[in-house]
Amino acid sequence: MSLAATAPYGFLSPTGVEIAFLLVGLVTLGAALITVTTRQLVHAALWLVVTLGGLAVEYLLLTAEFIAWVQVLIYVGSVVVLLLFGLMLTRAPIGHSPDADSGNRPAALVVAVGSAGALVWVVTDAFRATWIDLDGPAAGTTGVTGESLFRHWVLPFEALSVLLLAALVGAIVLSRKAKAEQAAGTPSLAKAPGDKEGAR
Amino acid sequence: MNDVLDVALRLVVVFLVFLTLPLVIGQTEHKVMAHMQGRLGPMYAGGFHGWAQLVADGVKFAQKEDVVPAGADRRVFQLAPAVALLPYLLVLLAIPIGPSAGAVGQVLDAGIFFVLAVMGVGVLGSLMAGWASANKFSLLGGLRTAAQLLAYELPMLLAAASVAMAAGTVSLPGIVGAFHWWWLPWQLIGAVVFFVAGLAELQRPPFDMPVADSEIIFGAYTEYTGLRFALFLLAEYAGIVVLCGLTTVLFLGGWHGPWGADGLGWVWTLVKTAILAFLVIWLRVTYPRLREDQLQKLSWTLLVPLALAQIALTGVVKVVTA
């Protein structure tokens, strides 16, 4: 991973890969902006596919092949399909969805800019001096990724899996609760919103 | 310059395979179904054995008007067939048919993840078609497609993970290279789970609830006509090629065979793929359609536990023999 900076590197030396990286990055950013600004719900989900696909291409350009394919497998193949499933099941009109605007636009903008700023700052601060040698042996193959994951990052990995397990159990408990209440008789529609959230 | 030529040649060959093999499967399906069900229609066109049926179908599709419903979302509707078809072309690039370096379009380090990821993208085409058609039957078809993909992606991945564990690599040529004949009984459960889950992902009978023509009139494809509809059909046949090829490569030892594996390995791959494709067609004519809840139940209560058991078995054998 951390190939020592022996050769003099410059930011944005115009090699083909770096130009491609920048261009794909611009496309990804554009697709992301459309995702959050379009007024058609399903279009937002489809632009999200473009965004996530663009990210996968960026991983590929950084030689992280394994990460790229997993990105496509998990996000495009499962998360977006789940999202589309949810949209089709509830409400997905063709054309504009005027009722889909919660009016939180300024607050969302502040949060988005804040978190983006924090992420960019942390990442540039941490990896400013780390260089990937694109001409050398691939630095992101499955073997290398697996070794670093299970040698240096085992604890975070396990903590994350416990977190996911907790979320799984929580989802089961919530859906069972909603079902039990329905079975107990008159499912009170008055307090449906909260319950419905749980049932999903 | 030689490299460029090499890459171009590989792409052309893969593209040709992509154009011909699905059509061969389509023609075989016509004939096999005609024989098994005593159908006379597909045996008539062109004279001997109805050889021209496929050509006639092609001409028919090309002549039909390309209709986009007035209420549909035009761009998504027109884009959907391409999204459904192209992923299979990409997958074909990564499937090795022979042991030499020239017998695979492109060797990928994480090939198994690549093929599974890209196959999942193909289903997005059906979802887009189902939503953009502005038709209730299409929307139902899209919903069922999504539910089916979510249910069957997991057992498929787990079964593939088992064989990757057994081989100790995630590259497709590497997996076939590590194959021994006793993997057949060892990975049998995984193979069955993989094949069945793949059938479900392709929405082939008996898992064709999303396109059930007798109740929701071909689901997501209800509003499609002419060439765009033909593209969806082609995607289905390309999907059969890809699924059978992958099952061959992962579980049946690809180019390995009892004899002649040195020079004629690719023949073994093709023969095994063809036998599996015949099996897919045979299943279509023999089995009734599974109901939606039976579909979900089969995946979550049978295939997922079986796949997990296979992974446990693989792990135990791997540790004991290591």
C-alpha cells in the first residue's frame, strides 16, 4: 500500500490514467449532483447507479480491482435494487414527485458540505504523502487487500460485522413486533407511521 | 502494436461468440420444445425440420413497429433493453474456455466477483423496463424481478464463495486450474444451489413468476415490441450461455475431461455448457411455474442453508486435508 515516496512525484502529472481518473471523477460528481437534485424519484435511483458505477471505475483506475467489483456487486446489484423495489412497492410515479420534497434543502446542504469538507480534509491529511505506483505490480489485488484486511484491520472488520449483526437482529425484532400487534387484533391505524417504518 | 491487435482480436472473437451462441440456444430451444411437447409449428418453416424458424422470427421482429407508450418514461424505456443485454457481453469476456492464455477474453484477478457483480447489473434492465412502461402488469413484473434477485443473489454468492475457498483463488482460470475430479462430489450441493439460483436470476421456468405470461402478460416486457423485445429475448438466451458456462467453469472442471484435455480442452468446456443448456430447456418444458411465495421460501429456507452447509463442508475438508 504505502509505497515509499522515493521518486519525485507531482500533483496531476498528466499521465493517461490520471486524466481518466479526473474525467471519471467529474462524471461521478455530476451524476451525484443530479441524484440529489432531480425531482423524479426513480431517476434519482438510476443516477445513483451511474454515481456508484463511476466510483467503481475510480477504484479500478487505482488498481483496486477487488474493491471495484465488490462495490458493483453490493451497491449496484443489491442496494439500488432494494431501493427500486421499495420505490415501486410504495410510490413511484412517472414524472415529477412534488410531494417528495421535505423542505429541508438548506439543512441538507449544510450537512452535506460539512461532511464532505471533513472527509476531504481527513483523507488529504492522512494520505497526502502516499503514492500508488501504477506501473509496478498491482497494489490492490485480492491477495494484497485480503492480507492487509486480515492482518492489520481485523478488529475494525470484526466490530463492523457485529454492528451489522445487531442491525439484522434489530430489523427482525421490529418486524415481528409490528406483526404481533396486528395479530393481537385491531391494528390501530392512528399510530401507523411509526409502525410502518418498523415493518419495512 | 501487436498488443493492440491482440486485444482487438480477442474482443472480436468474444463479440462473435456473443452473437452466435445465444441464437444457437434459441434454435435448440425451439427444436427441443417441439420434440418434447409434440409441437408442429416450429417444425414447419423452411422445410427440413423447420430450420428457418429462427430466421423467420428475426425477420418478424425486425418488421414490427417500435412502439413507446404515450405515458411511458421515454428515455428509460428505450435504454432498458441495452442495460439488460450488455452485462452478459462483459461477463463472456471473463469466462475461460481452455487452459491456454489465448482461450479467455481477459484474465481478471477477481474474476468470480466480476461475473457475479455484472450479472446482477443485468437485472436492472428488467427493473427499468417494468417501471418505465407505465403499465400495472409491467410494474408487478418489475417488483417480482427485484424480489427474486434479492432472494437468489445470496445463495448464488455463497455457492461461488465455497468453490473459491476450495481452489484458494478468486480468478476463474485459477479455479479451473485447481480442479480435481473429486471436487464433483465434494462441491455437488454448491453446484446445484448455484445452478438453481442462476436459473431463478435469469427468470427461466420454473422460476418465471416475474414474466408469467398467463397472468401478468410477460411482466416487465409487456409494452415492448419489435427489436427492443427481441433484445430482451436475446438477453435471456445470452444469460443461459453465461450461466451454463459459469457452472461448467466453477463446478464441472471446465476444460478437464477424461481424455484429450491437452489440445481439445475447449471442446470439453463447450460440451458441458451445451449439456447444461439442454437441461435448462428441458426444465422449461417439464416443470410448472412456482408461485411467488414458494419462490421466496425455496430460496430463504432451502438454498441459503444448503449453501452455508456447503461452505462449512468445504472449510472442514480444506482444513483436514491441508
